[in-house]
Amino acid sequence: MTLDQQRKFWIIFFTVLVLSAFIVPFIFFHDVAKVYGAFLFWNIFAVVAIISMVIITSQWRD
């Protein structure tokens, strides 16, 4: 993958990730009486965001 392709991939990936942070809890979990589903989603969201940032920063070079 070229650098330009990697940038486009990560921009699309984080756009989808940020949009899912708003769409999933408020649209799919709005009628759930318990917060278990939303809590699980936020944990998975946090792990995915952390892992993706580790991958991006590990590829930084001078």
C-alpha cells in the first residue's frame, strides 16, 4: 500500500468509527431497558480505537 492509500484507508476507517459512536448507541440501543448492550459496544469501540491508534503511531518514521 502506498502512503496515499494508507491515509485514505485510515480517514475512511476513523470516519466510520466516529459515526458508529453516534449511530449505534442512539439508534440501535434507544429502546433497550438495560445498558448492557451499550456498555459492551463502548468497550469494543474503545479497544478498536486504541488498537488502531497504536498501529498508526507504530508506523511513524522520520
